[in-house]
Amino acid sequence: MTSKPIILTASNLNLGYQKGNLINTIAENLEFELKKGELTCLLGPNGVGKSTLIKTIMGQLPPLKGQIYLDGKPIQQYGLREISKKIAVVLTDKIRMGTLSVRQLVELGRIPHTGWLGSLSPTDQNKVENAIEATNIKYLADRSLSELSDGQLQKVMIARALAQDGEILLLDEPTAHLDLVNRLEIMRLLKEIANKENKAVLITTHDLEIAIETADEFWLMPCGSPLITGLPEDLIIQQKLDVLLPSQSMHFDKKTGKIKGKANDSDIIIKGPEFLKKWIESALAKNNIFQLPENQFLSIKESPFELDLNKNGESTTFRSIRDFVDYLKQGSIS
Amino acid sequence: MKNKPPYLLFTLGLLLCLLLFVLNLSIGSVHIPFGEIAGRLVGKPLPKTSWETILIEYRLPKAVTAILAGISLSVSGLQMQTFFRNPLAGPYVLGISSGAGLGVAILLMASSAFGWLLYQGSLGIWPIILAASLGAILVLLLMSLTAWKVKDSMTLLIVGLMFGAAVSALISVLAYFSEAEQLKLFTIWSMGSLGGSSYAQLTGFSFALILGSFPMLYMLKSYNAMLMGEAYAESMGVNISRLRWGMIISTGILAGSATAFCGPIAFIGIAVPHMARLVFKTADHRVLLPGSALAGAIILLFCDAISQLPGSAQTLPINAVTSLIGAPMVIWLILRRNFSKEF
């Protein structure tokens, strides 16, 4: 198996802002390789420098130390126009101009390739058409931007970036402000674009679960230490995702694929179907209930749902978990 | 952008513009029949020589001035609205018109305030044009200095507004100390006037218009990219600082020369680009630039026709007419459509 071509590399990269003699370093010693044909997710807490990294890759911010190499050449040696033919972006700014139609916005993506007046050649037209088809927004093409939902607008912005036809697509939080279905759809779309159109797609996101499902590569950006890169599942097994969590009180649970509080394990004995047990444990953990008085245990019946608290042969029945939790809490107060 | 150029709208606009042009030549204290003027334009001589003088020496320069000023002001307004992504931006916001006003105020009123004598009526209108240009250039230089130091467009906009306010205050101080006669001269200038231009002035104005439009024509595509904001425009290869300089120089020349030649004319710069957007239903600057220019010429010709007060020898100040027509028009446009979404 041949490995995928690397389009962007950096080593010993320091990011930050320089104003006069004042240097504000945001991230140090970054090292990465961005591959074509893959969806790469950049994850990290707010303020760790994800957006700064994006800006530096776009060539809008010079690195404080080190270099980013685009196709083997330092990015600072490219002109703005040259970069714009290689890298297209989707930013977090909302574009909602009513006088602009979806197709016109996608056509704006061709600006780096057109002449002085920006007239579209047949090649440009084709690229626009392809971008519209690849993002499944043909039915929206003639609508005005102000008529779109957030999810539709995001697809249109992705189409515009595709039309710009760079080898790299950078997206800053493309799934923020979207509902669950739209988040899934956008991520699947990005994955498809990476794989089918052979683009290097790099996104920043806070959507860990969906990212695990879709990403080919993770870049984890913890505070004050270098990037950790790898296949998401490898990183999970190596327990590396914990670097994203600031405090010791939380950890990434390998079994469930979720972030959990480092709580004491529950000592409560529950008898009943496994899938119901899980939710009862979850509800009890939320209420900080990890053990029952001595000689007491729970048994669950599936349908109709019933929860029995057994105490020395006697049992109390509850119709819902809430009733049970309320009962326990009352007990602890009195 | 693929939508076909709206040739029909442009043809209608040009016809309307021509119609208003001839109408402007026809009306005034002496009525010259419409047909006679149309005939004169295709080469037939007029029946009265006095008409010929009135037409060639007064009305033709005035109508041409209206067209030039209309184009200058609306094109500079269009650039500012797109660059600042602010529907309220116009030639006044960068303080350029106020700067021109300061130049003229110093020329006309400083004599009594400081005891200088800068202006003698014998030199005609040229010293006023020169003073206005110098004032506009001064503010332009200050703005350029700010633009060089500050990279944020919103800051630039606010600084421009503050310059305008400070300059207006200076004018008030000058007006307070000046004598009644000079104050009246300045007040008349500040009401704006399309008339009184010689052909030499028209040549100068036309030259300024061509020179000032050049930066926008050259960067037309960048203005389309700016529809998505600075960050996106930069990601599409637009050099923002070059665009900013181009915008400052272009609007400085256009709005500065219009104010120098005609005095301040309100509302054209803000209202006309919005009208062009609504009429042509597009955000594409390849349509909006000629569209705004055409609409600007039409609106200013129309305002001038109204200022003639048909059937009367009196004329109203053009600045008052543009405001009286412009303000209700903008209000109507805003109420009719969802303005912020259209922008």
C-alpha cells in the first residue's frame, strides 16, 4: 500500500503575534504533515491557537519560528494569489447578503483563477457546476443567501471553497451552530470530498464524537505542548485523547467513547437487562449516588418498566428512575 | 458571476438620462422648447441667438456638471459601502467633503477671523475650487496616515467620522468670527451649486472623474471578493491594503473634486448605490459600477430639474433638493424591502 501524498509539512513551528519588540507566542514546537485524500481534524480547547494555526497556514500570519512548507516550498515565499490557488477556506464569518444568489457565491470562488473582470471561462463554469453537484446543493442554486438555513449555508460555503479548486481545504469550526443531523451530514460530506476529490481537508472542531466517526487523522493540540497526531482509534487506545481535557477529574472512556467524570465506580448491585442498567447507572452517577445502604440491591423489569429496591426480602417499586432518585435523596436528607 | 448583463435596464436608463438631460436644457427662467433643443443637438440652429447663448454658456455646462457630479458621488459611495461593508458609508464618512468645506471656509472667512485677505472676487471661482481641493487632500492625507497605522476597517470608519466632526467644528469657529458678508458667501457655497462652471472647469472635472474611477475599475474583481469580508477576500488572493489605498485615493479624488466644483451635495453618495442594488437586483460590481454611475447621473439631473422650479425664475439650492428627494426615497426603499438583507 502506498502512503498518501503529503501536501503540507511543518516542523519546529512557533506560532503567535509580533508587535514591535513584543512577541506573544501562542503555540510552540508544532510538527505536522497534512495528507491529500484525508480528512484531518484539529482538536483542542478554546484559546490554544487553532485559529492562529489556520491563519498561519493561510499565509496571513508569519510564523515566529520554523516554516510551513506547501508542496515543498516555504509558504512565505508564495504570493497571496498563488496561495489562493492552493488553499481554500471556510471561516466562521456569516455571509448573508440577500442580493447574492447561491450560484453567484460559489462563482466567487473562481476569483483567483479569472482575469481582470472576473469573467468565467467554460473551465470555470465546469468547476462551479462540479462544486455545486459535489455538495448536493443544486436545488438551492438560484436561491438568495438570506433564504438559507444554517446547514444549507454551510454547504454553500463548502461549495465555494471547492470551486476555488485548491488542493487544501481549511475549515474553521464548520459544524458549530448546527443541529446534530446537519453536523453529521457536513462531516460526511467533508470526508467524501477528501476521499473522492483527493483534497487535503483540515478542519477544527469541538465535536469529538462525530470527529472520531469520520476523521482519517487527528491533530490534538493540548495547551503548551506539541501536536499529537495519529489515527483517531490509535489515539483512543493509547489514551491520548485525555490531553484535550484540562483537569484530572475527567477522562476519555475507551469503552463508551465519551468523556466522563473520573467518578468512583458504582458499587450498586443492579439485576436486569444490560442496556437498562447502563442508563440507571448513568442517572445515579449524575446525582452522585454510588452506593446503597447495606444489603440493598436493585432489580429492573423491562416492560412495563419497573424498578424494585430490595431490602431484606421486602421491595419498594418505582415507575421511573426519577421517582427512585427522589426517594433516595429524601432519605439522605431525613 | 453568470447572470446576463441587464442590457434592457441600461438602455432604459440611458434613454431616461438623455430625456432628463434635454429637459434640463429646456427649463429655466427662459423656456426653450423641447423640440428646438433636440433639433440643436442634432445640428439644427436655434431660432434665437439669445437662446444659443443661454444654452451653450449656461445650461449645457450645468447639465454636464450634474452628470459628472452624480457619477463621481455615487461611484465613491459604492466603493465605500462595499469596502466598509456598511450600508451607511458614503463620501461624507471619510471626512472628505468636510475637508473641502474647511478649505473653502478658510478661504472665504479666515480674512475676518485672522485679518488676512485671501479671497478677492475678481479671481472668479478657481480659488474656491483650489481651496476645496486642498482641504479634501489634507483630510485625505490624514486618513491615509491613519490607514497606514490602523489595519482595521471599522476603526478607519470611526476615525473618518471623527475627522468630519472636528472639521465641521473648525468651520463653525471660523463662521462665528467671520463677517456677515463672508458668512453669506460661505453659506451659499455650502448649499451646493451645479451652475457657473466654465468649459475649462468641466474639462478638469472630467479628468478628475476618469482619474478617480481608474482604481475602482482596476480592482473591480476585488470589490466582488470583498462582499464576503476581508478575511475571505484575502483567502482569494486580494491584497487588502492595496485595495484600501485604492479606495481612499479613488474616493478622495471623486468626492473631493465633486465637492470642489459643486459644493457639498448630500445623499447622492449614500442613496444611489442602494437604488442601483435594488433596481439591478445584484451585488456584482461589474453591473453595480456602471449602474450606480448611470443612476447617479439620472438622480442629480432630476434634482436639478426640480431645483429650477418650473415656471419660476427662482432656483432652489441643489443640496437642499437632493436631501428633500433623497431622504424620503431612502426611507421608502428601506421600508419596502428588507434593507439589511438586501445589502
